[in-house]
Amino acid sequence: NAGVTQTPKFRVLKTGQSMTLLCAQDMNHEYMYWYRQDPGMGLRLIHYSVGEGTTAKGEVPDGYNVSRLKKQNFLLGLESAAPSQTSVYFCASSYYPGTAQPQHFGDGTRLSIL
Amino acid sequence: AQSVSQHNHHVILSEAASLELGCNYSYGGTVNLFWYVQYPGQHLQLLLKYFSGDPLVKGIKGFEAEFIKSKFSFNLRKPSVQWSDTAEYFCAVIGATDKLIFGTGTRLQVFP
């Protein structure tokens, strides 16, 4: 049982480059989330999805796009990377929010923008 | 907007000492409360959660938390910490929205 899998685990980009982070879950969860974690700021929600084909903005959506073409996958895209996007990115999933089932997190992607 | 405050940013303890990490939230309605732990280099894992009922919640690894509605608090406690408890601890709440709002985290270092 893999749970939530994120790829890649590490990446270094130059300013202006683009890339896509992949999140895959095998728990048949409806809800998926992308967070970024920065020192002293905890986790902040970037975008989330309440089901296949749907996406919504979180707390810090600017500079990111997402897609949920398949229920098990949630992609996070950076069209033109900026140094301010250097962070650790976590994907999470849950069956429903606010219930007895908590969010399950991936191992994170450490992204550095030079 | 609802928010979560963790006032202890960095806590240093010796093994066997007692632990209490503070968590306060701002929303006045019904809340669901969580504590997550992140061990070095790992992803977040759920320690415990509160949805309703007994305000004293017991979680894994000997942790517990008490929901005090009048104080808008959900403090995490452990009677005797171990070196293996060294980690970062996050309080989180689901309130008015269905989104999880995290506190800024408390880094705990336990020395043998």
C-alpha cells in the first residue's frame, strides 16, 4: 500500500523554467491537496481538488496551476519558476474533509529555484 | 479568517521531562482539531484528532491533547518525552471552511 507518492523528491530549477510535480494516491480518496512548507510559516495550502476534474484555489495559489484529470493523480505546475517558490511541497489526500479520516501526506518534494 | 497559533516555536527538553505544546485557534464555531508530527526528513503523520465527545483525546506514542472550548485551545501533552520524540509538531484546525489550517509548527528537541 503506497499511500501518497510524490515525484520527484528533489529538483533544482533556474528562474523562468517550468516543471510539474506529480502526486499519486492509491486510496481512492476524493480530496487532494498541495501545500508548501516554509520555515516559520507551517504548511500553506496552494490548491486543492474535491474530485476528478475539479480544482480550487487555496491560500497561496499565485504562480501555480493544477490539474486533476484522473482521480488518483493531482499535478502541480510551475509555469515560470521564481526564487520565492523555493520550498518543500507536500501533497495530501483525504476521503472527505472534516471527518474521522485525516489527510494522508506524501514524503514531499524539495524544490530549489536558482 | 480563522487561524491557528502555536506560541512555542522551539522547545528543548531532556529525556523524561514533561511536555506541553500550546495551540490556540480563532474560530468560534464547531471545529475539528488535529496534531500532526513531522520527524526529520519525513512526511507529516497524524498524532491525534478531536471531533466531538470527550475533550481529552489520546493519540499514538503516549501523546494526549485537551480541547478547552472556552479558551479556544488544544494543547498537546506527554508526561515523559523520549529522544525519539525529536520532531516538528503542527496543530491544525478545520472550522468554517472544509480546509485544514495549520499552525506554524513547534520544533521539539529532546536530549538524552
